[in-house]
Amino acid sequence: GDAPPRLAEALRSAAVVYAEDTRRARILLGHLGISRPLRSYFAGNEAERAPELARRLEAGDTVALLTDAGMPTISDPGLSAVRAALGVGAAVTGLPGPRAMPLAAAVSGLPADRLAFEGFLPRKGAARRARLASLAAEPRTMVFFSAPARLVADLEALGAALGGGRACAVCRELTKLHEEVWRGTLEEAAGHWGEIPARGEVTLVLAGAPAHLPDGE
């Protein structure tokens, strides 16, 4: 229902639709009454698909790229497609639609005039520790993506690094049938979602660090 008319027009005009998940894309095209050739385009096959996409553009085809629940290139496949298109002098444009990152920030109840989008946290090791340490003093509201199976671990790690009392909002399945927005602190969130495992697409919005005033001494 969120699909704008312009999206349907673009998909109808495309010679081929590349999609992160062709099964999901087929559902969307069916809902819009559109039949187009579908080709997969995901992290595991971007390297081979990008040259193919470029050849189609060079031949004069209009190509569409869909990702599952977000915007191509924003923590989703697509950067290689954009670069391939630019490399052959093709025009690149985007189409409006639901976006988890700005929508989550808007409904979180936290300041959204300045944002730091962090995507997915590194899963483990030194990269994860370094990222968490770098965020401790970030004054802007932060937005993260998290997989349902890693949400509690992410909440606990952020609480340990930034303080469990930091305000946050856990936004799940935005604009979909089971949309939910939970608000509280990092410590409360870890407890809540530890008891009720999250399902679907998860976006976490986290308050920035409070202003720090040096002591007089």
C-alpha cells in the first residue's frame, strides 16, 4: 500500500528488475499488476551481476533495482549497481517510498534534527569494540539496524558502552502489518526483548550523549 504510482510506472518501463530477493519482488510486482523479468542482486552475487547490469544499460535498457525492506545502498545492496551505471554514463535516479531510518527517527520521540546513521554494528571482536567506543561521546541521535537474533546482544553491548540509562526506541516492521514502536532505556529494552524475541525488520533509535561540562577544577 505504500508503493507510490511512480514506482509502478518505473517498474512497468523497466526491461529487467534486479532484486535482493526475487520472491519478495514477485509479490510486490503481482500486487501492482506488473510482469517483468526478475534477476537476483544481493551481497553474494553483486560482483557478477554489476557487469551484466552495465551491459544492459549500455544496450539502452531501463533497469530497476529493488531491495527488500529499505533503500538500495543504505545498508542494502546497490552501491555496485550505481557505480556500474555511472561507469557507462547511464542516468541514475531513486524513487520515493517507505524508509525505515528516517521514519524510525521521526516516531521515536527523540530529537531528529541531527542524526548519525550507523547501520548494523560489527558482529564481534575488535571492530565491534572500536565502533562502540567511538559512539560513547556522539551527541547526535543515532539510528541502527539490527537483526532480530542479535537485537538483545546489540542492546546489551550499547548499554555497557554508553550507559544502560540511555533513552532508545526499538521500531519493528515499520509500515507493515505488525508495526510496533517500543520506547524506554537500553537496560529496559534488553530486558523486554530478552523475554519477547523480536521478529521482522528492526530499527533502533538511540539518544545521543548528553552535553559534557568540564568540572571547574
